[in-house]
Amino acid sequence: MSAQYRDIQTVDSESYSYIFEENASVPLGNGGTVRCNVYRPKAASAETKFPVLMTYGPYGKDVPYKDFNPKSFAEVHVTHQTEHSAWETPTPQFWTDHGYIVIRTDEIGIGQSPGVLHVKSASSIEGFRDVIEWAAKQHWSSGKVGLLGVSYYAATQWQVASLRPKGLAAIVPWEGFSDTYSESLRHGGILSNKFYSVWYSRQVAPNQYGLPGRAARNWGPDTVEGDLSCEELNENRREAVLHAQRYRDDNDLSSLNFNLEDVTVPILSVANLGGILLHLRGNVLGYLWAGSEFKYLRFITGRHDLPFYYPEEVEVQKSFLDAWLKEDDREGWTKKGAMPAVDLVLRQGNNGYNNPRVEKIFLHRKENEWPLARTEYTPFYLTINNTLQRDQPEQKLPSKITYRALGEGSPSDILTFTSAPFVSETEITGHIVAHLNVSISRDRWGGSPSDLDLFLTLRHFSPSGEEISYTGSAGEPVPVTKGWLRVSLRKTNPQHPRHRTWLPYRDYYSTDVLPVIPNEVYSVDVEIWPTNVVVESGGRLTLEVSSGDTSGTGFWGHDDPIDRSEDIFKGQNHIHFGPDYDNYISLPIIPAK
């Protein structure tokens, strides 16, 4: 047994179908230590080795799922309702029964891992790499490590895989962003503050190493070395000031930057079409730009917490991991071209939302690439009469539509442009771009604004006029998709290798900030997150243009009073029409076969 493994504690393994070893200490390259729980199959002999599934994160390796989120725990599949189940991570009992070791690690500064708590930091990811390499060398390990987890436990997979740790054999990032700036912190340059203002205090800070009273609160055991003082806890915590992180080249953000091309291990990227404000884009673009020879993109629907544990989805996870970690390839994952690269969900019909049974009615279709090669990018033009139409409008004189800045969802804050009923069933699958001509002006007797935030929403209406909603991350009703842009950050980089007409690339550097002058008209391209929807004959689409969050935002809102201050934004916003101003949304239409 390796020296660094001696302080592990075996916990009454007779009570479980696996060997449960608690608080294994893993040395880090910087001289620090993190601790993990190891769940091992009861092997036939001491020489038997197994592949490893690992998670590393901030939610406390010892906090039971049933305590972390009791409502969610009660709804997950019964197979995964166990004593050692934990939020957004693989269930030890299931995976050890199928010949895997499960390792759950407290990241630096969390739970039983000493050090400075600094989630999503470069140092935290370095620690993740060290734990992977440690696990690959242990006497019970086959030398192959796979990563499997949801949300935070997925987002960090992209980062650590880019470091290429020894032993890492495959990753399954299940609903996890791959671009911290564009998908997590700032949408189109606009601070997404509402979720993070509660996430850290509710889900991370209660797990800090040395925090007193965890056991008394039924939140896992107290720290094995004892409590820390308030002063020590504050000193050991790096909490980001969100509104200060404005551009991708800010120090804290630039240190998180990595190149997806450096990710070369096999990938199964799982994207939830309802995750339109956090994870969806990251899974799609992570798949698109990763340097892996073998990479697969799977779409799902439903809440972010439940599908990970559906039996049919667990079987997909297991099939993929068996192929790469056990050399048991039943489906063809390891054979180039044997498996279609994309498994697409077709969102068709008005099936309601937050209902797993009816969501499973959606059909799956296999595709060979993303975006689909047969996509027909089709402009739908906005008109001065608030319609969307396929024909370019003929308007000889310039005009504009005005709406209020810094909107809060009232009708005066929102412009809507609605299509005629579709004459035949139409599938929209892929990336969307809106091209708009916009300006700002001052309120009467008001100050002069100097920027403009665009909030775009695509909605689907049935032939009867009812909006068709889909399931959001927390079970809330959401529209088809959304997009955003801060107009001072409108600059694109057409020379970047990832720039496409259907996906404009922005660096979001501090040096990219451009002026927004009242009554000057600016042509902008707004990225709207990728999607799939099938519009039935007689159905309609509506594009909503707003100056603030509208329905379907949930708790992912953008209302920070510093980031969206009245001094900068208060006034009137306008969309301009006329012979020099084409406004349209480019929809990725898939022709019927």
C-alpha cells in the first residue's frame, strides 16, 4: 500500500455491498492535501483491479443527497436512493456492483480538504489533476480513470481534461458549461448574477473546511482536525466580486482560460435542450471544438437533476464507459464511424413541462455531425408591423420602434415579432443568429445613456394560440431558447478559427469595448443559444426583443444594480427599419427527408 494511502479509514464494509474507505489523503503538487472517499467492489482477490469513476467538487463528499436536496432525492430513480448517494454524482452502490471504483473528492478548502476555498480557480483544477493521477497509480486501480457528473462536476471535466492528466481515459460532462465567461458568468457580456448571488452562500460556503456545526446541522461530519475561527475561515475563502469581473482578460477570468482543442480523451457530452441559461451551449460547443478523435453529443430534455439517474440514461453512461475503461465495447464507441456522432431529441408537440413521463415521448434521431450538414439557414425578417416574415420587407422610408430601457418584463419593455402560421411542419435544429439595427436615446429631461443590453427570446405557439413551454433546469417552464448582447461588446473577431456566420465569435476583451452614442444606429449580430423545435402546421414563432429579463428566465436573472446601472442604461431603446436597415433572425431549418 502506498505511503500516502495509510491514513484511510475503512467504514464497516459489512453493511454495504462494497468496501467504503473514508478520508483517503491525496498529496498535491503544491504541498497541500485533499481527501476523498473511495468506494470499491468487494473483489475476489487482493490483486483484482478496477477502473475508477471520479468526482471532485464543492458540495461536500460526505453530505448525503437526501439532506442536500430532499425533494430531488425523493424523485430520483429508486436505484439511486441510497445512503451514499450524493448530489449530481454517480451512485457508489450501482457502479461498484458493475465493477467500478467510485472516488468522491472534496476540492481544496471544502469538507475534509484543508486549504483556501476558491471554486473554479486554476489551483483547484490543478488539484483535480493530481487526484486523477493519484487514483490511476493505486494498487486497486486498473490505471484508467473516467469522469462522470452533473453541472459543476461536469464543467470542471473540460478544464481538467485539457491538462491531460495521466490515467484519464474518458469523460462524460453531463450538463456542464465549457466557457465560464459566456455560459456561466456573463451572457453576451451581461452579468448573470441572480443565481450566483445565492449559489455560493447556499451550496458552497456551508461546506467550507473548518466550518463549525456541520454535524449538528446534519450536513456531514465536522472537520477531522477541528473547527476554524471566523477570522481563519474568512482568510481561507476567496469569494469573487461578480460585477468586477467584466471582461475575459480580467485576471481572475483569464486564469481560468483553457483551449478545448487540448481535450483529447473520448467524450460523451450530454446537453439538455431546456438548459437555456447555463449548460446547454457549453456542452454543444465543448463537443464542437474539443480535439478528441472520438467524441459524441447526446441531447436530453427534463430537469437537470433527474435524467442523469434514469435507467436508460445510466445504461448509455455505462455502455460508453465500459467501452473506454473496460475494453467492453458493445455498441461501437471505440470504432471510428460505427456510432453516429449525435443523438438528437426532437421536441415536437405540446407535452407540457416538468413531467418526466411525457418528456420521454420525444423521439430521438441519430445524426453524423453537428451542425447538421443539410441545414438551410433561413432569414425571417422583422417588420415595422411586429411580424416575422420570410420575404424581405419593402420599406422606402426609415422608421423605428421604441421600447423602454432597463426593462423588468412589462409590456413597455418588450417588442414582439410573430410569424404567420407555418404552412407545413418545420424542424429548427442548430444555431441561431439575430441581426438587428439598434440605438439608444435619452428620456425627456433625463440623463444620456451610454450602453444598451439586448435580451432575445424565441417562443413557440400552438395553432390554438397557446405558448408551448419546455422544462427548464429546475422544472420551470421555459421558451424555445434565449440570447443576449451588451452592445458596447458587439465587436466580433471574424479572424478567429471558431468564427462562423451561424456562430459569431467574440473575444470579450477589455480592449474590445466600443462606444454607444445616443441616436447612432448600430448593426449587431446576437447569438441565440442552440436549440431544437418542431413547429407544427399552423404553429407560430415569436421573437421577443427586450431590455431586461422576461418570462422563462427562472433564477438565472440579470439584475445587478452595478452592472446594469441607471446612469449607463436608463433611457429609450430603438430598433430601426427602412431601406438601409435589415433586421432578421436566421433560423437553422432542416428540410424534410
